[in-house]
Amino acid sequence: MATDIQPTPLLQELQEEEASLLLRIEALEEEIAELETKCFPQLGHSKREGSHGGSGGQSTSGGMAGNSTTEEDWEEFRAPEWCIPIKANVMTFEWEKLAAACQFDVICMDPPWQLATHAPTRGVAIGYQQLPDVCIEELPVPLLQQNGFIFIWVINNKYTKAFDLMKKWGYTYVDDIAWVKQTVNRRMAKGHGYYLQHAKETCLVGRKGHDPPGCNHSVASDVIFSERRGQSQKPEELYEMIEQLVPNGKYLEIFGRKNNLRDFWVTVGNEL
């Protein structure tokens, strides 16, 4: 006669924790669906269904703008005619071949910084896979540029690491850009923070070697006021600023996404 197998206390505790997390996820999805109904009434159910397919497709190319774009939108998406998108895992991509083919005047990146915890905080979930610092610093950035600029988006607890990366890769910090996020009504878009509410993001600027040919100075403000769009989607004004700083340059974006593909840029990422 078969005997009933009682779960161990540890197994029972894990099962209870799993059930609690599933309930929390369900509650968050309902909360997101309600917000999307208010913000995107014209999209109806397709918006909600397209945005809750789980995070299994997220990968090491950074955050997606899934909260503002449906799967159907991506199916109809057409890349700019003169952009060069390269769909590849940035950690295994053959950077040496790209470096041999082209030396870039400007490199831009929005690394998927690894936070202290992967758990959702105050109802905000991280929608993309994060990379440990050691993986980011192993990118062969020095091969890609002899002279020029690097623009690195940084989160609050990674400032020190970003400066370390610049030094390791041969750059000198020269400036930073603050993106003050706005709502559709031009109000400050405040987000969650541990001590203070966050309403801005910072992009650090480094220079290596000499200014690239044709470089202009004092071309724009170091503050961008721009509407917050999809998750991790950066403002178009940054790209315009870079193109004013180094006109007709050779531009590279690492950890690129579809929503920031741009004419005359090489964009590498596996969400393209």
C-alpha cells in the first residue's frame, strides 16, 4: 500500500512562498492592465494581452520598450532605411571583426546594470535581464575606438562603476547629461526611489584620445526635457545632440533596441 509522503518543512515553506509570489504577480498584472486601460483606451484588450507575455524573451541587450508597443506594432515595424542593425548577443558578438572594419567616433550604451535584488520593489518590476558588472567591463570597447566619445547611461548605484569602466577602457570623464522626464502633459514624471522620487536619468560622457574630425563644442544644453516613453527607451534628443557634436561621424550603439534605431548608426543588440 502506498504511503502519503509529507513535504519537508523547507519544501512546504518554498511552496507557500511560490503561491504568494504568484498572487503578487497576478495582482501586479491586474494593476498594470487597469493603468493601460486608462492610458491607452484606444488599444483595448490587445494592448494588455501583448504586454503580459512574461519576461522569457528578455535578454542581454538591455530593456525593452514593451510597455508602449504591442507585438502587432513590432510586426509592422520598419527600420530606418540607412541604419545598420545587427541582431546579436553582445557578450558573444565578434567585436574584433567590427573593430577591424570600422573605428567609431561615438559609442553610446545603456547597459542592463544588475541591481542589488531582482525582486520587484514598491510595485515596480524590472522587465529585462540584468548583467553583472564583470560582464559589462569585459566588452572590448577599447578595440572599437581610438579617438572619440563614449556616452554611458548610468543608474544611481552604478556611478562609481561607470567611472571605473571609463578608466579601464581608456576614457576621461568630460561631462554628463541629465534627462528630466516629463509626462504627456509636460509635468515632471516622478518614479520610485529608495530615498527620493526619481524624475531624471543621467548619461556620463567620456573622451578618449583626441576630438574626432569636425567635432563641435557647446552645441547643446546638458539638460534634456523630454517625455518618458517606453520602458528603458531613451530620448531622441540625445542622438540629435551627438550628431551635432560630431557631424557626419561614425556612430555605434551597444545594447541597442528597435525603438532607437537611427539612420547612419550601427546598432548591436539581440532585441532588434
